[in-house]
Amino acid sequence: MHDIAIVGAGPYGLSVAAYLRKRGLSFRIFGPPMDTWISHMPKGMCLKSDGFASDLYDPDRAFTLKKFCSERGIRYADRGIPVQLNTFTSYGVAFSERMVPELENKLVVGVERTQDKEGFAIHLDSGETCYAKRVVMAVGVTHFEHVPENLEGLGAQYVSHSARVCEAAPFKGKDVVVVGAGASALDTSGLLKAAGVNVRLVARRAELKFHSKPTGKPRTWWQRLRHPDSGLGPGLRSRFFSNAPWAFHFFPESLRLKAVQRTLGPSGGYFIHDMIVGKVPTLLGQTIESAEVRDGKVHLHLQGKDGSSTELVTEHIIAATGYKVSLERLRFLSADLRSEIREGSGFPILSRDFECSVPGLYFVGLAAANSFGPVMRFAFGAGFAAKRITRALKREVAVGRARVASVQLAVKSE
């Protein structure tokens, strides 16, 4: 039985693995590298995070995005130059090859407790079953795609979550409505419009928000004091959420949940502004009342904030409506295992070391946001998670080995 298994090979899974490797801990890690970013993001998009906040992490900081760009001759700046999606994914794959050569490109199709409750059985799509005493769940966001109930019943022919829309080609010649006001909605709308797709944008918000474009001028000391830089952008709140997830963990649960829901709400990068405003028709301040399919078209019934009603007829809806954590959506976890995990508002309740109520089972990334704050929604949070969880695992593995050694010694003495 292995000491540790990691499920997922995005920024969190790879960073945890790089830390474990450097600390001499044995592990196995499963999953296609950077799969969420490669397979579930709009081609041609840019990251909203600054360059310095888009690193993957190892204890020595030996392979940062800055170093990768320098080696490849890619234009880079800590701030002010948007990170292209293909740059970030290429960097992540290179990080996995250089820092985590143990990565196995296999899908995990099942996880359950062993009969003796001393570990976990991890079933792979290759037919192999791996056994580990501890499991780190670094599954990313795609398991938690959220589609509103009044759209969910339309079927895949008529509605897709934005995570399933990476290219414009399948929508050429179609009429499409994108629902949402966040980065996914804006990036997807811009991608489709640039490809010549007839696209409209519908959102509950009364106005679209975009990040401010960098001026290129040095900020004054007063600006830096009032709005300090952080991995989540400028501002005192963002600085706290970026730098003190350990302190966030001590907040009451109700306060934590509100902070996660309300901090860094829907907005687009400044670089997408000109692809949307004045080019993509938008209907703002609209709530979806109902939707049905008639004669092969989707009829979308909207209600405005002023009480007005509007009907849109389209061929396909893209729900860029974000992600909602729910343990029930992790179907590869056995029902028995899911039932043992204490949760709050769908999130697993985690210890200060990211361990849930099932001993030996850890969660990082979005699933840990209600315990450690909004930073867990971003790659920047992987550094804290990797450091904290590695320290805990090293301690647990050492204790476990000492226990085994003492048992073996007792047996020999008999």
C-alpha cells in the first residue's frame, strides 16, 4: 500500500506532488496534466491573474512561469502583460515533466475505503486498483459545473455549460445565447463573435464589469498603502484573502461562506472589453423565468428588473453560470465514502491541514474554498495548500511508519 495518492494533475495536484517529491515522500499521482485548462477553457483566452500569481509551486521555486517564459522566449511581466492560455497550459505541462515525472496519465474512476478502514482503494480506467493510506483530492472545477434548473432539462442538444465550449467551430452558422456576466461568459462570447457566430449575451447584472487596464505608471506610496498588491489583485481584502488563508479558516462558517460567494464577483479582464462592448448584443438585468424547446428552437423567457418580459428564440444556450461545489457531484467517490464526509453548504468541512472528517482524505482547490477562502478558486492558492498539506502528510507518514516499526519490533521480541 502506498503512503499517498493524488487525484488530479492541475495546478493544485502538481504543486502538492512537487512538494511531496522534494520532501522525499512516496506517492502516486493520476490524471491528464492541466486537463481543465486544456480541455475546458475557451481557446485564445487570457488569464485574469497577473504573471507572478500564475505560478505552479515547488519548495525551491525552481520553475516559475517567469523562468519558463524566459527559456521559451515568451513575452512576460509580473504585472501588466496578460498571460495567454496556451502559455499557461504549456508551462503546466512542462512543470509536470520537470518537477513531477511520476505523473500517470490515467483517469480515476472510483475511490472507496478499504474494508479495514486503514486506507483507500483507487480504481483506474486502465483496470488497475491502487491502494493508498492517504488520498489528496485535487479534482479542479469541472466536476462542479452549475447549470440553472430551468435550463438543465433542455438536454445537451440545446444547452451546454461553458466548460464544454472550447472552440467556436461547432457553432458556426448557428444562433447562440450565452448566459452569465463573468469571465467565462465574456471570454466565450468574445471567442464566438470573433469567429463570426451570431451570439447574444444575457445576464442578471445591470452592467458588465471589467478589470481596470494597467496605466503603466508607478503607483504612489499612498495608492500602494490603500490598495496593496496581492495574488488576487489590489486591495486590502484581496491581500488578506491571498496571504492569510490560515486565518480565514478560523472565521465562523456563515461568514466564510458569504466571503467566498461575494468576493471577486463576476468580471472580465480588461483585454476582453473591446471584443464585447459595442460588438456583442447584450441584454442586462434579465432573469431567466423559463425555457422550452419548440420546433427545434429554444424559447427563452426573460424578466427584466423593471418587470418587463422578453422572449428570445435561439438554437443553443451556453450556460456560463459558474461552478457549485457539491460532494454528490463527485460520483467516482463511493456512496459510502461520501456519506462519511461532514459537509457545510456542499463543501467538505476541512481541518487546518485540509483533511476532511474521513481520516486520510484531503481536499484542495475549489472544494477547499469554504475552509480557506476565495484564494482556493485560483492557482495562486496552490502554494499555501501544497506547503500546508505536505507538512501534515510528512508528519502523518512518519507517525505511521514509527507505529509499524514498533509493532514489528514487538513481534520479534516475542
